Amino acid sequence: MNLQGKKVLVTGADGFIGSHLADDMVRRGAEVRAFVLYNSFNSRGWLDSTEADVVEAMEEVVAGDVRDYHSVRQASEGVDVVFHLAALTAIPLLVPCSRFLRGYKFPFARISSFSLNAVTKL
């Protein structure tokens, strides 16, 4: 698939795989919008260690949260292709699972519905 000149959204661009994919897409001529998880440190995760000229060549780096419908909708506006790599990375297992997870509601269904709804509307 030739993505040269296409507008590409990479969710999870702050992660290891997402940052490398965004880097590769820029080098292949795609117009990349990198979606990173918002944090109070203004960190872009692995993108912080990506070559500066590559990050500057990106159309935009958007800080948001894939669990927020509106930020996903806004980030996907005018995009031709979405590479959805955002994910929950770990659940701390320092205490026995049954005690830690009691009462914890897994948000997977909600995340999927937000993401699929936004992508479907493209």
C-alpha cells in the first residue's frame, strides 16, 4: 500500500511500536498525525527520543486519550488511514490479583466502542 501523500493517524505514537511506525510513515512520505496519551509532564513518550527532524516533519502531535470520544473524533478529522496502536500496557500485580481487582471495572468494551465509532465515521 502506497501511503505517500496520505493523511495518517497513529494512535499510541508515544509507545515503542507506534513511535517507530510514525517515524517510518514520515520517511515514506505520509502526512502523519501522531496521537499520544496526554500527561502533565508534556512527555511524548518514545517520540521524545525520535530524531527531531522526523518529529518536526509530522503534520501534528496530538495529546489526548483514546478513551475520550471527542479527542479521538477530533484527531481523526480529515484522516485517510488510522493505525490504532494505543493500548493499556500493564496492570500492577504486586498484590494478589483477586484482592487488587475486586471492584475494578475493566474499560475495554467502552474503549473499543469509542475507537470503533470514531473510525467508522471516517
